[in-house]
Amino acid sequence: MDCEVSEIVDRLLDSYKEVGGINNIDCSNLPSKQAIGLACEELLQLLFPGFLDEGAVASTEIALKTTSRVAHVITRLKIEVARSLRFKAKNGGDQSEAARAMVCAFLRQLPEVRRLLRTDVEAAYEGDPAAQTFEEIILAYPCLEAIAIQRVAHVLYNDGLPLIPRMMTEWAHGKTGIDIHPGARIGSHFFIDHGTGVVIGETCVIGSRVKLYHGVTLGARSFPKDNEGKIVKGIKRHPNVEDNVTIYPNATILGGETTIGARSTIGASAFLMKSVPPDTLVALEEVEHKVRSKTNHQPSTNDKTGA
Amino acid sequence: MDCEVSEIVDRLLDSYKEVGGINNIDCSNLPSKQAIGLACEELLQLLFPGFLDEGAVASTEIALKTTSRVAHVITRLKIEVARSLRFKAKNGGDQSEAARAMVCAFLRQLPEVRRLLRTDVEAAYEGDPAAQTFEEIILAYPCLEAIAIQRVAHVLYNDGLPLIPRMMTEWAHGKTGIDIHPGARIGSHFFIDHGTGVVIGETCVIGSRVKLYHGVTLGARSFPKDNEGKIVKGIKRHPNVEDNVTIYPNATILGGETTIGARSTIGASAFLMKSVPPDTLVALEEVEHKVRSKTNHQPSTNDKTGA
Amino acid sequence: MDCEVSEIVDRLLDSYKEVGGINNIDCSNLPSKQAIGLACEELLQLLFPGFLDEGAVASTEIALKTTSRVAHVITRLKIEVARSLRFKAKNGGDQSEAARAMVCAFLRQLPEVRRLLRTDVEAAYEGDPAAQTFEEIILAYPCLEAIAIQRVAHVLYNDGLPLIPRMMTEWAHGKTGIDIHPGARIGSHFFIDHGTGVVIGETCVIGSRVKLYHGVTLGARSFPKDNEGKIVKGIKRHPNVEDNVTIYPNATILGGETTIGARSTIGASAFLMKSVPPDTLVALEEVEHKVRSKTNHQPSTNDKTGA
């Protein structure tokens, strides 16, 4: 080892001692990002059998294949869940039994998740004129991936498991650009078209048959602070969206007390921080634009070029 | 196998029987997501030789390397195309001859795609002050990847092939955040800067020398429904953008009858649902903002802080 | 080889001769995208020891592990840096000594980068009510990855190295949707929540304790052209953001002379092209929306539904 390498290493080792909080040295093992990503892929295969394999699955082999996959997922997840439980318990001893029980309880809920995902595929088919078949939606619509992973992560979130649910939805966020917190409660027949830039916060409550377009934010307004000036954690911060609402691209809806009433439509780029009653259409007023011909270089009067 | 695993498997198998539409069991094989991703990577290597390999390619080895790659792509794609054709024909027998013919016809068009991509690289260089060399653009600009894949997917889309063109553009969407439907018709010298959040719909027609920034939507307005309340599929829903138009970040342009006339400029965050004539500048009016000093806590009068 | 393959190959080889500028044949080797991606992963492991491995690192093994990793990164990066230097020097001979020196100088700065990243993790914890632990932030917040890579790429950018810094930040952009140019100068305690769609331009100067939300653009306004109509490269084009500023989702701030004064707050979807003084609150005026009940089909008067 030449002296330069040795100097670099020494500086890094010093830094590991001095700069705390971003090292994980002599601690319990944390869940592995890579393992969580692989578990997400395996869960998607269990949820949509025959779609994400090399080919269709024959009914004669489905029992064997499913058994093998379930065994695989249990093996992988129980390690990661045990790490997450030890982290929660601040290194409280062996968590492998508790982890196995939590993983099994979680997997028993996959059929219920599948029932919801079936309605999400239907909603995509009915909601997008470009969608030609269910198969196209499952193979090529990023929202299916993001919603499926959020629905499974939500089960683990409800069990109080730290770290892993959020790592799962971030795995999907990285692949799809759709950022749904595992805490959000989402009804059936949920569709997000295109999806990039969608943000759905932790305390959102979304009804059934809701349709969002890309860039929609269901976010927080501002954060109350405690006496020490620290942000208060754990209160309702994000909107409610009732059944049959459609929200067009890049609309921003903020606040924990904001409710979008059933059957309402929110137009593209709208910006809302208070509730609207059921059956409401909210659209940006014709936006004031300067419209000017570039050829005669005379500023025209303002024109309304929007809705 | 312990009883818990066996119970989980039984519940899943029951679910596979009960919840239809999201299983691919005893069906024809569908195209593989993984294989389509690998084919996209191989096509990019054929389109930009020497850029995406471990190193430059010597002219003495280029013939051999290209032959090997073309043979590879044919082998991979003909399997996937055959699956897609069988799916289209509803399991209509052996499609391997038709698939091979379609793949070869497709590959014969790569030189034409390369001619277009050369103009796209030029447009990026001329359009972005941060771009220092062609090499930087090909190695580090996500738009090149998204546009190259859309241009090849568009060839297969025009051949009427289902599933695969959309899977290709979704592969690029996942990597770049740029969502261009394979159906969109796009002229030469096309540049998208940054790119995240761009959505270009299926029936868009885009001229030459068009420049878009991130977050631009060329989308649909609303969807006519038939007598049964189902969305009508297959009509013109997305805008036309004529030659030499520039559209700044987060502008939203909607509707199949909306045309942005040649040489026009659309400002950041603009929102348009009707046509503008050639040589027009559309910019958001100075937006009304509340501007208030936080220090004296007196609300100031409104100020116009925009353009 | 059948005649179809041979025809496709011939057409491609002809195209490689005819269409220049997008081939890298008989040139110097360019940096490899794949190698740069792997180097980014290794650098993240050095920056956050024990977080991105399969498990925590014991203090007894940390010296050995760090040495091995540093040696690895040097080996990988010196090849790529040498390619980049040869490209810069237009094939100017052997650059391996210069490359090794640059890589070592770069790695000696990692402790300083770690000091900054520690403040970024703190800022995320203090800025997001959903964040429960530092560990969750390092494992699941995309901004950490994007900012860490930008901070290391910025070191190489300052050394005048072409191609690689931009390839690094594009690697992070592809994974996170956060596009920060390696040239941007960013102070301590920097936090980006959610992140998708954020664009930070090359000549931005950002103070300390700045917090951005997804979709925020710190971009250029327009580009002066020279006498030949070519864009002038290398001038200050992007905004300054002073200390303690918060910018909410989808706000767009443009122009090299635009400065957001210290302690100011910029509201969601705001659009600014001129400076605001310190301690200013800029929020979209209550936006004019058409609000109409869908049930009685009578257009209501306009309502202000915004802030």
C-alpha cells in the first residue's frame, strides 16, 4: 500500500470517529437496500403471476412455483424484518421469531392486496384512452408498480415496522417517479396516469375511484413547531380526497384539513389550500398571458389563453 | 414445509383462481420486461457505436462487432416480437417467421433513426449553454436516451406491434423521467433539457427544431365517452407543435385541436388549451404574489413578482 | 450469416461512415457510464460506512474494509479520469500519472464532504415531520443520494475535469429525479424533500440551511447569443439563494441576477424572475379558479380557492 492510499484511509478513519450520525459502525445491522429491492420484485411476481417471469405460468406448475417463491420471500424478508425490529427495540435481543410471525401475517394479506390491485388495473383501463389491454397496463404502466408496492408497504406500516415500508416505497419512487408514503390510506380503483412527480403524503386519505395525473401533489401546508422550535411529528398534515375525484396534471393540494368532496374535478395546475364541496369543478381561470407577435414587435393587449 | 407456508400458498392459489385479469396462467407468453430492457440497451449501442461500450471501437473491428450485435438483437427481439404477435392474434399459432421478418424490417430502419439522432445531438449542443461537447451530450443527457428509444419504438408502433413499443418507452421513462408515447410523431433536431416530468401523448405531432424543458406536458384535454359511458379510444387527443417552437419548464398544453404555431415561445408554467398563431410569445402575466416582509409583520401591498 | 443480417450490417456500417458526430470509432476511449455508476456506489459506501453494505461494520474491521475500498475506487476511477483527461487534451498522450494524482487529491477531500453531509442529514431530520430517525433518512431519502453525489462531483468539476462530474450527477438524476449540475455551489444543511423534478443549474449559488421541495426549478432565463447567433457559454445564468430560505413545491425561479434574500419563503407554484429582499414571504395570490357545482349546472361566480 503506497503512502497516498494510507493517508486517504487515515483521514477517512479519523472522519468516521469525528463525524457521527452518518456511520453505522458497531451498531445492529440495518435492513439492506438491495435485499428490500429484491423482495419488492419477488412480491410483484407473487401479486401478478406469469407477468414478470420469463413467461406465462402453466396451471400444472403454479402450486410448485408459488410455494418456492413464498419460501424465498419469507427467508429474505425475515432477516430484514428482524434487523428492523432490533433497530426499533434499540438492539433488544433476538427478534427472529417475531420477525417470522410478522412476515407470515403480512403474506397472508396478499390476496386482499390482489383484490385491490385488480380494481386498480380496471381503473387504468377505463381511465386511459391509450390503454388497449389489461396486459399492457400490467407490463408497461408505472402506476401499477408504485401502487402495488405502496399497498404492501402499507400493511407493514400498519404493523408499526420502521424503515422497511419507507424503503419499499422509495424503491418504487426511484423506478417510477411516483412518491407515495406507506402511511397513505388509498381506496379501490386507484389510477395515476404517467405518474412522474406525484407526491402523496403520509396522512392522506384517498377514497375509491380516484384518478390522478402526473405532477399532482397531495402535501402538507406548514408544520406546527413545539416550544423548542422543533417540528411536531405525527399529526394529520395531508389532504382527504373523496370518492370519484379526478385531479389533472401538476395540481397542488395542501393541508390536513383540506377535503376534496366526492365527484369533484380539479383542473391542471390548480392550487388549493382549502376544502371544496362534493360535485365541484375547480379550474384555473383563464390565465393572464402576455401574447405578443414576434414579427411586428408590437405588444398586443393581454389575452386570455387558458381554459 | 411448515403449516404457515402451506396456508399462505393455499390462500394465494385460491386468489389466483378467484381474482382474474391480473394473472397470466395458461396463457401465451407475454414479452419479458427484462428482455425488452436488454434489447433497448443493445439498440442504443448500435445507434451510438463506441459510446456505451467499455471503450471506443477500432475501425478494424467495427464490422465484426456490429455483425455480432445485430445477430444478438435479432435473436433476442424475435422471441419477444413473436410473443407479442401471438398475443395480438389471440394465440394464433406460430408467429416466428412473421416476427423475424418484422425485426429485420425494423433493423433496416436504424440508419434513418441515426440520421435523426444526429440532428438531436446538434440541437442539444446548440440549445444548452452548459453543453460543452457532443460527447458530453451522448454520455450524460437523459433526453438522448429517451428520444432514441422513442424513435425506434415509433417504428414498431407504426408496424402495429402491440405491447413492445410501449414497454420500450416505459423502460426509458423509468430511467429518465421522460414519458414519450411511442405513437407521437417527432421531427428532427428535437431537444428536451433536464427532462424529468415531460409527458408527450400518443397523438402529438411535433415539428422540427422544437425545444422543450422539464415538466412540459403535451396532453389530452378530456375524453369523449360513448353511449355506454366508456371512453372512446383512438381519436386525436394531443397537441400539434410546429417547427422552431420553444416551450419552457412546466408549461402545460392540452387538447387535440391545439396547435402551437411555428417559431412561437411558450413561457414557464404557462397553461394553454387553445391554439396560438405562428411567431407568438406567450408568457405568464406578472403573477400576483403576496409579498410581505417577515420582519415588520405588516402586509405590504400586492406586488407583481413574475415576468 | 444469412443475407438479411448481412444487409442490415452493411447499412449500419455505411451509416457509421456517413453520419458523423455520434460515433466513437478510432477515438480515445471515453469514460464508461457503467464504471462511473459503480464508482458512485463505492463512494456512497465510503461516505456512509455500514449503511449501504449488507450490514453494519465492526470497528475491528473498519480499517481493513476502508483500505480495500479506497484501493478499489482508486483503481476504477484512475482509468476513467485518464480517459477524461485524454479527451480534454485531445488525445494528448499518457495521462495515467495525472489521473492518479487527481483521484488521490479528490479522495483526500471526502472527509470534508462527510462533514457537509452530516449537516444535510440533520436538516432532513429537522425539516420533515415524517422523518423518524437519521437511519431512515440515509436509507430511504433520495435527496441524500443526490446531494452526496453532487458534492463529490463538484470537487472534480472544480478541478476542471470534463465529462465525469456530469456523468455522476446524471447517474443520481436517473435514480432520484433530482437534477443538480455539478457546478452548483451549495452550502451546509441542504434538504430537498421528495425531490422528483428538482432542477438546479450550473451557476446557482445556494447558502446554508436552504430547504427545497419537489419540482423546484432554479434555472436560466434566456441565453444571450453571439454575433453568429450561437448561444454564449460560460456566463452566470442561474439564481442565488441565500441562507435559511425555504422554497415550496413546483416554484420556478429564473435568472442569473435573481437573488432570493435570506430567511425568505417562496410559496408553492410561485414564479419569480426578479430578486426579493431578505425576510420576504412570496406566495401565489389566491388564484382565480372557476368553481362550479356539477349538480345544478349553474356556473357560480368565480371564487378564490388558493392561499
